[in-house]
Amino acid sequence: MKVQAVFFDLFETLITEFENGVRKAPRSNHFVGQLGVDTQLFEQEWKKRQEQRMNGTFPDFPSVLRDILSTLEHEAAEEIIDNIHNERIASKSVPFNRIEPAILDMLGQLRSSGIKLCLISNCAPEEVSSWEASGLAAYFDDAIFSYAVNTAKPEPRIYQLACERIGVTPSAALFIGDGGSNELAGASSSGLQAYHATWFLPEERAGKWTDFPKLRTPSQLIELISR
């Protein structure tokens, strides 16, 4: 069957948070010192809330901070929480500032071929606040953000919802991602053809998820679909 749609992951697939192996912007724990709590304890609590952050249980970043502070029996002024929130938004906007030309060329060619494009991203609101203003959004027919639909990869529902929203059957669609969150297996078990995008990955990560065919460059996706 002819490919009618391509679903893309976002982070480390369309944009990258790294440059020459170094993060472009600080991680969340960079701001912990302002809260006056132990960094290691904060990290432990942050990781415990990963699923709830992705599926929208926590409506925003400040609510996560308040919940962690409550668990650690620590208080912080709302002004500090607001400042940290703004710093995180700014930090998460950095990868959107420059989109690789090869990514834009790939998306443009797919659009010109009449193929529908849809984003499926596990994310919290502050992580994608720059999406609409980025150079990516205009290429896409829809964007599925996990926090907004209360389900996250690799749960079948998020893939089903994406197919429903752009009107394609899973068998007529591809899923392209770097493999995080077990997204490739989730896509495959939901009936999509899954491909491992490795163009932004260091070699040790590029070698993972060997059950799925790899795309080393964005242009290889165009070659695949053009066959």
C-alpha cells in the first residue's frame, strides 16, 4: 500500500537538544539550587513523576515543582517557582531556534508528495511552547502532544488517535523516531511501519533497537518512500 502519512517523534528526531555531544541548554536540575533542596533528592522525585508529567496528570511545570516540594516537606516562594518555570521554557525553546536544513528539506519533499504529516510527542506543556513559532509547525497537518491527550507513547491509544485525527489506517503510515520511550515497539504493535531515526544519535544509542530498520539521514526516508 502506498504511504499516505508519516508520523514523527520530535526530540532527537526533528530537533536535537545536543551539539557536539553537549546539551545546548541546561537540564532541569540546573535550577534546583534556587529551590534550596538537595539535587539528588529532587532528581529522584522528578523521575518518579515522569509518566504523570507526560500524560497530563500534572497540568504544568509549576504543579510538578509544588508536588515535589510538598513530598520533600520544603517550601519555596511562588516568585521563585515562576522564575524557574520561565527559565525552563527558555531552556526548552533553544532546540527550536535552528532547525537542520536537511530536516526541513525532508518535510518539504514529503508535503510536496501529498503525504500527510503528524507529530506524536511525549512532552509536558513547557517543553513544546515554541512549537507553533518554530520552522516545523507549518509542515504538519496535526500535532499530538501527550500531555494534551492524556496518553503517551508507547500506549496504543496515542497512535490510534493520531491515525484517527488525520484519517489514515495504520497500515498506510510510517512512524519515525529515535526510539526513546519504547516508541518504535509501540508504533509497530499498533500497526504502523516503524523506522529508527539515528541522524542525531551518538553511535552507542544508534546501535539500539536493532529490530527496526535504521535511517541514518533524513534523505533516506525520501528514498524509502520513493521506491
